[in-house]
Amino acid sequence: MITIKEIAKQLNMSTTTVSNVIHGKTKEVSPATIKIVEDYLKQVDYVPNINARNLAQNESKIIGVALKARADKYENLLMDPFVSELIGGIEESIRNAGYFMMLYISSDIDKIMRQVSTWNVDGLLLFGMLGDDGIRVSQKYKKPIVCIDTYTIEGIKHFVNVGLDDEKGCFDMVNYMIELGHKKIAFLSDNLNGVDYARFSGYKRALKENGLSFSEDMFFKIRPRKEDIDESLDEICERAKDFDAIMCVSDLYAVQVMCALKDKGVNVPEDISIAGFDDTLLGQLHRPALTTVHQSVKEKGVLAATTLLDRIGGKKTPKQISLPTTLVIRDTVKARKKEK
Amino acid sequence: MITIKEIAKQLNMSTTTVSNVIHGKTKEVSPATIKIVEDYLKQVDYVPNINARNLAQNESKIIGVALKARADKYENLLMDPFVSELIGGIEESIRNAGYFMMLYISSDIDKIMRQVSTWNVDGLLLFGMLGDDGIRVSQKYKKPIVCIDTYTIEGIKHFVNVGLDDEKGCFDMVNYMIELGHKKIAFLSDNLNGVDYARFSGYKRALKENGLSFSEDMFFKIRPRKEDIDESLDEICERAKDFDAIMCVSDLYAVQVMCALKDKGVNVPEDISIAGFDDTLLGQLHRPALTTVHQSVKEKGVLAATTLLDRIGGKKTPKQISLPTTLVIRDTVKARKKEK
DNA sequence: AATAATACCTTATGCGCAAAAGGTGTACTG
DNA sequence: CAGTACACCTTTTGCGCATAAGGTATTATT
């Protein structure tokens, strides 16, 4: 690896001159010298040492992407299609802006923050944080932060957040179900925090605004861990007998439930209607094709990254950015049969 | 961010002493001093500046993961479930070893290599490289390299490669199909390079060893790009009428074909048998559930990363490591009906 | 008692880069 | 023609860290 110093020596000039050429400071260097240096740079294929540059500049050109791991559905967060698509959008934006991405995955926020500090990252993208985590992070870290899909418990936004209109998405879908005549509609999720809670709220509002009541038994809690999932799905199928439809908090759950139902001889949408949320490949490539709420996950990642980049660049951005949802009507939600 | 220098000043000692404590060089420092320094380090929550450390040490603790992007099925490589699962395994191993992962995604090998040089990464994991790319990379980069799923055209392995017994996996599946009475078996893929070629070879060997002949019209070339996929699937469905079964090079294609067939009223496996490869969620959550060749993608990532880490640590490793495949018999390949 | 070894310090140096500060000579201004 | 602006250089400094080299006691060895 050749250094600026070495180049300067070979060319019989100072390192500053070489450095100036590299940084395009044309006013400081004569055209003739620029030519000499540029030719030589190309000849030896000079590549700067980023560690040295960062040290001198006190910046890093790194965007930290911190994912709080939940020991949950997937052994590794990246295996969640939602996460990988999100990261896909983020990575692309960061790379296009000339930055680098460093991924920090851990369930331990303090560990993540130590690593972020150690690399002196220029900005931070947070996913999967709850309210109190966020507060701790913001105390430790003074550079720009953008959260993704973060609802704080008290509804207070401590930082910029890029999210989705989850509440409305779910509201629209449940409304649509009710329009088709469904009365007993269950809501299925593994928890009721953050995003899932917002969707749940949309579900309840749709019931309420249509004069339908909600009771505890209409919440289907799925246990998605490998060791529980089969038993959990059995339970759900059993409970589903009394229902017209199920609003699932994600496509994955919707498809899993549909498979379990089919294996038991229950037909969707003839016997029961099922809706998903997210509009993933899984639902698109199922038959019957899944009726679901579309969100552009990649776009969410892109938006989060560009917002962060804007903030790093000193631009002002809104504190809350919400992407819209759209209904994708396919084949798993149909009009309720009268005779049921 | 507090520095060693500052700590030394506060504690009235030299930076070397502080540095020695940080690195656990207990022989060089008196127990009393160690205690003082350690307490102070904790108190101020000292975090080292990795840029400075790397510069001084000429190492980086970074593993570069270079993905050669193909402008192909997915707009962004990370959206490919295979890739994200692979990265999931890699990331986990790297993190557990105390290293950091930096992702380089580009279709331009030279650009990737410049970035790898600029960060002075300690080792390189390569995915999606063809033979000639690999040769160029190895000329530019002298630190340990491990390839994933790389078949060189001439069969020469220039570096350590972690792969799969693709040929045998496909051979076994096609053999199984033939045992069930299938005679006209198509092979479906988007190309015949690298991994896909190995699978294709297994397919042809199975035909040959069972006395069946192969002709060009038995190769179904799918065009997976968004703008082509529907037309391509229509063609394939049309051509499929003459066949007993299709061996698909991936689960994704298998499921896509099954959906297209179903939409045209063709039943799997009654009218035609379909097999996939990879054993992804997509096949598991389809009905009928996909018969496929299992590989552990995560394990592949883990193995590649640990092999690279071993090499960085100076250990010797085999030059070629192949993971085994297993047949997953589900519902999309059944005995051929006599009357056809 | 002379020498060697050891324990525990500090000072000094350099990694590669960017930039502040400090030249020198030429052209331009009034 | 003094004064000033500017073009084009170089020297020097420091980012934070690791470590080689250099101390000074104190203890062990013969």
C-alpha cells in the first residue's frame, strides 16, 4: 500500500501538494503539477488509508445500523425477510452516498453503543428499539439518529422516526372485511408492542366505528418460536372455528395460519377469510394469493437512510415521517357466506 | 470521547502505563496502579478509538464481505432470501469472534477491491464471483480470502472455497423422480454457470445412469426479471405439457412455476411433479408443500466465516469444503400416473 | 561486593493523513 | 514605487494509539 508520503518523495514534492491534488484543491496547485501527480496516482493505483483519514478528520464515513435482536421467530435477525429488505434499501442508499454501513446486532444496547463509539460512526440508524432503550441511546450518543418503526410508549418521539401509517393500514383492511359482511373478526399477533400495537389499534377502531365490539377472546396470540409454533397453530385453528375472518399482523403469520388450516381441511376464503400485512413474496406466491396491506419496506429503508444522511449533512428534516399503506385485494378475503 | 492521553494526565502517569493496563500486560504494571487505572477506566467509560488503534497496528478487525451484484432477480442482492440467510450466518460468526463485518456490494470488482484496500480489511469473503474475477482479486489482495459457492470455469480452485455438493444433491433428486416412474424430466434454471451448472450436471448424470437421454428442449430457461417473468412463466407452462416433471434449480422458481401452473388449472403433483432446491421457507409454506433438496445456508455462512477467521489466525484449512445435501420429501413429487 | 535480573516506570517515535502556518516570488493597484 | 494581492510551494503539527527504547530503583545471584 503506497502512501502520500512515499508519492511525495518519489515526485520530489511535499505531501501537502499531493494531498491537495487528491482533494481537488486546484487553486493551490499549478496545472502542471496537478497533471504530474494525477498521472502518478493512477500509475501506482493509490488508495487512501481510511483509518488515517478518519483519525485526522475525526469522522468515519460509517453509518451504524443497530438492530436490537429479539430472540424470536428467527435465530438471526437478518433471516427475517422484512429486516433483510429494509437493510437492502439502507445499504443501497448509504453506498450511493459514498458512506459505508456497519451492522451492529445485539440484544444488549450498551454493547451496541460501545461499538458505535469505538468506530466513531457519523450517524446511527436504529431498528427494534423500545422507548427506554432509545432514551439511553440518545444520552450516550450525540450525533444524528434516525429510528425506524419506533413507537415510544408515551407517544413521545425523542428522535426522528421513519415509520408507516400502521394504524390506518389495519383500519382500512378491517373496514374492508366488515364491508364484505364479516362480523367476528380476530386479530392475530405475537405481541402488542410498538408497530403491532398500532395495527391492533387500527383493528379496534374499525370494529368500533362499525358498531362491533371487541372482547379479549378475539385476540389470537401466536407463539412463533420453533418449539411452540405447531402447538400454537393448532390452538388457533381450533379457536378460529367461531370466526368469520382473521386479521393477521404479518404476511408470515397469515400464510402459516393458512397452511395449518388447509392441513385440517378448512378452506380459505370459503370457510374463513384471512388478511395479512406487509405484502411480502410469501403472500404473493401463495395460492390462494394473500389479500394484504402493502408497505414498501425497501422504500422505508431508503427513506430512513437518506433522512439520516440529510441530518448528517446539516439539513433539517421532519421529526416524524410516515409512509402510506395501500390495500392489496387478492383472494383470501371474500364476502361472508350467509349460512354461517 | 476520552483518550488515553487524557486519562494519563488525570492520573499523573504515562500513557504507556494506561495502555498496558488496557491490554492486560500485568507484568509491566504494579497491582496498585492497575487497580487505580481500571477503576478510572470504568468511571469514565473509556472506549478505544479503533481508527487510531488500527492505524498504529496496521490491522482493522474488519472482515470484508464482497458480494458481486447481478442485476437480476432482485433489485438488491440482500433481498434474496438465500443471500440474507448466508449473511446472517456470516455476521453472527464474525461478531462472535470480535470482528466487524463490512459489506461491499457492487457489480464492479475493481471498485470493491479499492474499498477493501481503503479499509485495510483483515480478510475477505467472496460471493458471486466467477473465475476471472477471482483471479484478478487474488492478484490485488494478499490477505486471506474465502469464496462461497465459487466454481471456476476450468475447475481450478485458486482459493479456499466453501460450497455444497450441488451435483450430488440434484443427482439424488432426479434419481428419486425416476424411481417414481418419471421419464420426461425438464431442468429449469436462469443460467448454466457455477452452482447452477453443477446442479445441471447432476441432473444429466442421473438421466444418463438411468438410460434416459437429454436433449436441448428439456432445458427450461427462465427469465426472472420483473418485466419478463410473466411471459417466461407462460412459455414454461406451455412447454411443460409434454413433461412428467420439472427439476427446478431453486425453490423460488419451483414455487413461481407452481403458482403459474395452478392459475392455468394444472395440478401439482397430479398432472406434473415439481422439485425445488435449497429448502427455503417459501417451499415449506406452500401447499402442496414442496419436495426439495435441503441445504443449510446459514451453516454455509458460518463455515465460510470461521474458515476465514482460522486462516487469519494462521491456521491451515482445507482448500475445498463441501457441505452435504439431503432430500426433503414432501408433496410435489409423486409417482407418475400410468395413463399419461 | 560486583553483577545481573527484575519490577515498574517514562520518553520518544511513528502509523498515514489533513490542514494550519509559514514561506517566496510574481502581478497588480493607486 | 511602495503596498497588496495572489499563485504555488514547504514545514510543521497533531489526530489517538501502540511500542521500542531508555530510565531507576530494588532484589536476586555468585
